[in-house]
Amino acid sequence: MPSLLHALQTTIGRKILTGITGIFLTLFLVVHLAGNFSLFSSNPEAFNAYTEFLHSLGALLYLVEIILVVVFLLHAYIGVSIWLRKRKARPENYSVYKTSGEPSRQTVASKTMALTGVVILVFTIVHLFTFKWGPGIAEGYVTYIDGQEVRDLKRLVNDIFQNEFYVIGYTAVMILIGFHLKHGIWSAMQSLGAMSPKMSPVIYTIGGLIALALAVGFLFVPIWIYITGGV
Ligand code: HEM
């Protein structure tokens, strides 16, 4: 704990912590996306079986969820504090960016990290109320797996994405998540020191491709369901 507090007090410590927490959250997204794709499995109950398996983990799932919340809040807190410090230190209405000699990574994505981060935070809260704490067995979202009554999350996902407001909203947020990840992955690698001048463009490209794959993967689900009427 003292070393965490110390890390929070130094600029480099804060950058390293944002990088580590960011990579953890990106890994969560990779796992979440893989789970979402079970919606397209030839087994119609694959998605419900997957979410039911997660719930059957009981205390272990709660532990992972608590870690996820702590990491998410830490990441948001440090991200906003870095942004506020930068704003304070910035000369008024600067119009010229000084680069360190390497190609500049000042892009729309890098300059809007705080904004896209706040949008992702608000989205996540709405998202949890829609799905995690949304209608369940009592509201008729029920199905049977091996004779056991379970929550029919697949039907909820299908119902939610019949509504164009959700589809447009999810699509817009997934694009912003893509921008956030594009700069975030590169920045994390740089903060964690995995970057030589030679590797920098390679990691920048790989980060961009991972961000694109995640954004397209996530927005595919609502758009596909809306267009086809359901999976
Ligand atoms: C089209 C895209 C998405 C769909 C269809 C989707 C679907 C779902 C569903 C059905 C659940 C409930 C799982 C359960 O209760 O067992 C869930 C949980 C969750 N989703 Fe998503 N999701 C999507 C995108 C995202 C994105 C982009 C994020 C992050 C920014 C995210 C973050 C979460 C979190 C944090 C949980 C709670 C996990 C837990 O507590 O176990 N989701 N999602």
C-alpha cells in the first residue's frame, strides 16, 4: 500500500499505474468480446451457458468483479489527475506543439483521452444497469439449460438491440473506445518501457490494430442483431 501511494505521487509512477491498469482493462475487453461471440455459436444456448458458468463461480466471480471495479476506478482517477496536471502546466492557448524529435503521437485520440475516458465510464454504468442488473427470470427472461431454470441474457441482448437508440449509442461509444484504446495501448507500452525508437512505430501500429479489432468486434453485435432481427 505505501508503494502504491508513493507511485501515485510521482509522474512516472502515475503513468506506469495507468499503463498497468489500462492493459488489465484491455484484457478484460478481449475476454468479454470472446464471450459475446458465443452469441453466434451454432449451439443456441452457448451464450446463456457461458454467462451461467460465470455465475456458478460464485465468490471467485465476486472477487474478479471487485478487482475490476478497483482497477477501473484507479485507472480513471489517475487518468483524470494526469490530464488536470497537464492542463495546469500548459501555457495559455498554446498553438505550437514541441516534439521530442520522434514522430509526434499527438492525435485526436491522444488529445481526447480524458473525454473518451469519461464517456466510457458513463457508458459502463448504463451498460451494467441494462444487462447485469437488467430484467431477469422474474421479468420473464428465462430459459432452461440441462433442465435448470436460468436467466435468458441472450434474449435480453436481442431485445435491447431492436431499439435503434441503443444501436446508435453503442456504435458511437464503441468508436470512442477504439480511439481511447488506440492511444492508450501505445502510451501504456511507452510508460512501461517496452519501447525503443525502432519498436515505437511497430507498437503504434499493433496498438491501432488491436483497438480497431476490439471496436469493430463490439459494434458488430448490436448492428448485426438490429439488421438481422436477432441471433
Ligand atoms: C455490444 C457490445 C456488448 C454487449 C452485447 C455486452 C453484453 C454484456 C452482458 C450481457 C453482460 C452481463 C453479463 C452477466 O450478467 O453475466 C455484460 C457485462 C459487462 N459488460 Fe458488457 N457488453 C458489451 C460491451 C461492453 C464494453 C465495451 C464494456 C466496457 C467498456 C463492457 C463492460 C461490461 C462489464 C464491466 C460487465 C460486468 C461484468 C461482471 O460484472 O461480471 N461491455 N455485458
